[in-house]
Amino acid sequence: MMTQMAEPPAQVADQVVGFRSVEALVSSEPLAVLIHATAERNWKPVVQQALASWTTMGVAPDCVDTTVDADSIVAQTALETLPIKVSADGERVEQGEALIRTTTQWCGAERQINVLVFFHDGQWRGLNLSVGATMTGPRLYLDILRQVTPQLIPMLNADSSSCKARFPQAAGRLTDTELTSLTGDPLNPTTWSERWTWTACGHDTPVDFVMTVQPDGSTRFEMKVAIQK
């Protein structure tokens, strides 16, 4: 299965120039202002909500403590994806966009959730979420989710009767992505491979993808391993 999206790969690999350590940022820098000024009221609650949905969907059915304190959600690195403009007092974001890579402990494992926060005309306009180390941009990421997840449902629900009894909505969630190979310049790759992992009722289902950048700048994806229905 293949699909073409008019979107270049996102620059999300740690080694890519542009991602910066949040801890090393000067507090007055626009990127630091965006991260800290919006943490408690914008992106931290959304990360908490995402993990709460994992709980209701039975991702870790045997986990006792599924709560996530806001203080445990840490912004590790960030990339200014559109120029950030701050107010004259240096405390508010007026315009701009940033991709923030966060980590937190949840049910015995460190989870990485990426948050793309954007502002326009002095107002917070929203954010997009992704997990793990994917190099896909928001549109391609969502397109893969929409096309692949329905095909996975029979596999995700297999052998989970006891879990389903406790979590009737246990249809699974994408819980991790990893970059497995890359061809070309990391800033401008021609082809790269990723492994995405869906989890339902404590069981992981990995699916491998190959992403290929087309001459027009769009990205095409293909599943390397056929999903057994």
C-alpha cells in the first residue's frame, strides 16, 4: 500500500541541526519563552490527556498507577519550525511555531511525545501530537494513522478477551516510532525507514514503513510487511 503526500520529511532526528537542548536555552530566547509560557496551560495538559486515552484504551491493562503529574513531563529538545515573535515585555508569544520533544515516565517506561505548538496574531491556535522519533511531518503522520490503524484492529484485538472485559474500548494506540535507516543527508533525505508500534492490551504490534521523497518534494510511504487480516 502506498500513498503520496505533498509534505517534506520533518526534521526531528536528534542529530539534525536546529534541534536544541531546552535545558541550555537562555530564558529570554523566543523558543524558551514559547516552551515555558505555554507549558502548564497548553502542551502539558494535552500530553496528560494523550496518556489518559492510552489508559482507557487498555494500552497497559496491568498498570496500577496511570496518572501523570505535570512536573514529570519534561521538554528535552525543541525546534523552531516557524519564526517566533514575542511581546514587548518578553513574556508572551505573538506568532510562531515550535516542535517540542517531551519525555515522561508512564507505566514503567519512558514515553516520548512530541508536541507541535503554533501561534498566530497573539493567540494560541493549537498543536499536533506525535510519538517517538518519527521523521514524518504532521499531515503524513496522520495519514498513515488513518490508513493503517483500521487494518490493524483485528490483530490488535486478538487474544485479548480478559483485557476487553475490563477495557471495552481497547482498540489500541500508536505508542512508539523509531527511525531504522536513512539514505542521503539527514537534512534532506531521499529515503528512510521507520518502525511504528501499536499497543493494545499490553501487546505490541510493530509495522515497518519505507518513506521515499518524490521529485516534486512530496513523500510516499509503503508498508514493508503485509498486515495479516
